[in-house]
Amino acid sequence: MPLNANRRKELLRLVPEGSLVSRSWLLEQQFSIPAIDNFIKSRQLETVKGGIYKREGTDISWPALVYFLQNQKASDLAVGGLSALELQHLSHYIPLSDQKTVHLYGNGNLPDWVNDVVPEVQFLKHSITTFLGYQPDQSTLDQLSKFTKKIRINSRQEELIVSVPERAILEVLNEVPGKIGFEHAFELLQGLTSLSPRALQQLLELCHNFKIRRLFLWYAEKLNYPWLNRIDRSRIELGSGNRVIVKGGKLDKKYLITVPHGYE
């Protein structure tokens, strides 16, 4: 059956090069099952995974893949942590590996096939529960979602949902020292001179992760940021007991965390 020229033209408009679409989404755009099958047989579309397609012979970028998850798959995964800071040009870190890591935060599942679509990128999913330090209810998730923004990723007006800088840096601190070095986090915070104390207050109250709270206040105090005085610390419990952040480091008696020698 020959493809209808108008339908082919419509497909090219709806599925630009470098984008992903699902079979269910194509059906919503009034493409029939036989038409979709014909697009695949004629190599207008190439199957990426069962029911997921791209324009034949085109490469998929990681932002396009995340956009697909956030929109057509309705995933709650937001670009966060170091990846969010990079997208907002707030990180000058030079990776030591050719493989890029993209940090995603949410409760939704990250499909196994994503790392096959963009092999040069490792997608790392972080749990909101681990970040916050407790199992959030829907009200908490709604509050946390307010600390995201949309960033345009291409000329087609497509936008990614990413953590705002205040949330992103707290997400980064939860990865210290395992995936983010103590010094690296310090350097990142050095560049964040215009953080909103109001947003930080709300986020620190939402986040019951004592490690994040202690580390953030310690860093901010060392950097002597003026907005720190506008944060009500009486509303931010720090828990009890010592926390080893840096093995062999020196214990900071105020925040009860071990820090590298030379940072006292």
C-alpha cells in the first residue's frame, strides 16, 4: 500500500530528526495502525524498542531521550544534581571520562533500554525518598516539584524539566563523597553566589536528610555568603551523632561532620 503523501509529510513534521515517539502517541495523532506499520516497512521510522521509534538513520541525544520520557511517557524524572547545574551553566567541571553521566531524580522507573539508545551517556536514577530522607506523600512531591524549571533544548521549543540551582546543589551534596568529591562540591557552591534564601529555607525544611543539611550549612558558612543570615536555622534540625564525610578528616564540632584537613 503506497504511503499517502500528506501523511508522510505530517510524519516528518511530527517526528523531527533526533526525536523519539511512541506508538501510542502516533495513534493519538490520528495515524492508523496500518499507516504506522507502513512507515516502519518503508523505513520512514526505525524501531528503537518495542513501540518506540525514531526517524530512520538519525542519532538521539540525551536531552531528546529525557524529553521523550518526561512528555510522552509522563515520567516524573527531572534532570537534577550536577546535570541540572551543567544545563544552567553553573558548573565548570571537566569530566575525567569520555562517558557522560546524566542524573535524574524521581520515583518513576528508568527504562533499561535508555543506556542502549545513547551509549556514550550513563543515565543514573536517584530516589526522591533517599534524597529527602523519608517516604514523601503527594503533597510533599507537589511542593518539591515547585523547585524545578523548564529549559529549552532545541529550536523546536522543546523543554526539559530540571531542578533549580537551590535544589540541584542539595542533590549534589547527597552524593558527597561517594560520587562527588568534597572539594568539587565546595567549588560548585563557590560559584552559586545568588541562591535564593527563601527557596533554600523551604527546601532544607522539606529535606530531612541530615547529611545534606549539615554539609550545606557548613559549606555556606565557610564561604560566608550574606544570604545565609536570612535562613532560619532553628527550623532546620541537624540530628545527633558524628557523621564521617571524609575518612581521616578532622571533626567539625559545630556540625559534627569530618572534613578534610585544611578546611577547618
